[in-house]
Amino acid sequence: MEYRRLGGTDLSLSEIGFGCGGNAGLMVRGSAKEQIEIVAQALDLGINYFDNAPDYGDGAAETNLGQALRTLKVRPIVTSKVEIRAADLGDIAGHIVRSVDASLQRLGLDALDVLQIHNGPARSKPDQPPGSYERLWLEDFLRPNGALEGLRRVRAGGKVQRLGFVCRGNDRQGVQALLDTDLFALINVTYTLLNPTAGLDKPAGFSTPRDYGNVIGLAHGRGVGTAIFSPLAGGTLTDRSLGGLESHRLARAWPATPTQAQDRERASKLKQVIGRDESLAATAYRFILANPGVTTVIGGFSDAAQLLELTAVSDGAGFPPEDFERLQDLWGRNFGDAPAAGRHVQASD
């Protein structure tokens, strides 16, 4: 396992992190025996970074990770989050303190290594369902009794060592405003073969409803690290998905949607264009790790086989420039068949 320094901090994170979310399902729906065995194997393979949140199984993932760590008598680097919903807006700072206290109790820890706001920063007041935490108005980060005040409280109280937040797309200005506060050591963002805009300027000809505005480069220039979540686009970038196989028994089953069908079609084109002697999932991880601004890729593991497959990508082999050229051509055609404007790289080269 290779390690990367977290921005300007004294922490070094494993290139592959351990995600405890509901997509893979292990830390939410797996048995205690499965959880302990795979966490132990992850540690043996060199993983030292575990990503969690209260929303993962309504606290179950934090409880289960805490139990596994106590059983194994280990203390890796642990991050968790705070979700801010409409009901919390009257006392955001107090909600953050209470949420952290509850997370620490479930995890059985005295302090978190990193605490992140699970909402992305919105430049205008978001219009979203009452129970959603996807975005938070930037003003609610910055105002008195807002999110930044709550973060300062838990850090001053010794409950949290470092701070971070999640980026949700189309929010580069909000991300920049938060980075300007110099409070943060880490951002979380999705960066995939299907949508690479978090790690590079949007390619000419590429269309996406969520442009992440190269926030990885922005953060890297400020000495802030980046953790990549959903690196496989919810399981779409896997050979299992392309083969039409059912999801792993622990994985979250997503309802079929037109967007999902389009993503699977695009994933199939990716496999053809950059076909390698490894799984599509491994190629997706290798692509992400080729970006020097990335600190860690948060893997969602349903079983030991997935863990072994994806930790093997941390081998220092890099991502071939010729494959990146093919990707640029495919993005420039927006995954279509017409030649990319101004480009002559062929998928068969």
C-alpha cells in the first residue's frame, strides 16, 4: 500500500480508504463476523483510513465500525460527518456539537481525526426536500451560529482534530469561499471515468448536469487534501454491472432509471476504449490515483474479493498516457461516435 500526505497536515493516508457507506453495504448490512474479518484484512493490507457518517444505516455503520475496532484493538484514522437538514437550521452550531457527541459514542472514540460537513456549499439558498442534506447555503456555513462556528467549537473542545466538507458539483465558488477560511484540511468529492470534471477542466464537447469545476486542483493548490467518494459511480463502473449480473447481496439495490442505463452504456464504451488486463473497477481506481491532487480513494467493499482486487491498484504503476488520450477523445465526443472537435486520437490507437 502506498500513502499520501493529507495536505499540509502530519497525517499520511492510505491511497485506498475504507468506506462504510450503504452502497457496498458491508458495515450496514453485513454480519458482525464479516465486518470484523474484512476490517482486519483491510488493516493487514495497509488501509489506515476509514470513512463513516451518521447517515450510513442511521448510525449502524458507526456502531459496527466501533465494535470491529474494539474487537481488533486497533485505532486507525477515522473520519465521520455531520448532516445538516432543514430542521437543524435554527441551531446549526449546536447540532454539529450534538451530532459529533453521538458519533463518538457510537464509534467508541474520544475524538475524530477528521470531521466533515456532509452538505455541499451552495451559493444561493437551495430548494430541496426537508430531509435532504445534499446542499447547504453558503450563508448558513458563514453566519453566526452557523456551520463554521460549530466546527470551531468541536475542534476547540478536542473532539475533532481536522475539518473537511463535501462537494456536490456546480459549487466551485462555494468551495473556494470555504477554502478561503483556511479552516479545512480535506474535501470529499466524486471523480470518475464517467465524469472527470472534479479533477480537470471540463473537456470541450463533454456535457454533464454536474460540473465539479476541477475542485481537486483548487484544493491541491491550497494545500488541502482530497478524498474521492463513489469512485465506481454507484457500482456502474464494474464488470459485474456490465455483465448484467445482480448486485452483491450486501450492496444497495438501485431502481432502474434512464440515467442508470445511459451510464452503463457509457461504461461499456469505456471498457472498449481503454480495455486493460484488469477489471473496469481497477482501471477506474488507477485513473483516479493518477491525479496528484488526490489523497485517497474511498472504496466500498462488500467482501474480501473486492478488497483484494482494489487494494492491488496501489502499486505505483500509474495510468498510461495513451489511455488518457483515448479518454480525452471519448469525453470530447460526449461518449458518442462522432470525432471530437480538434482531436484526432482514435480509440483503436
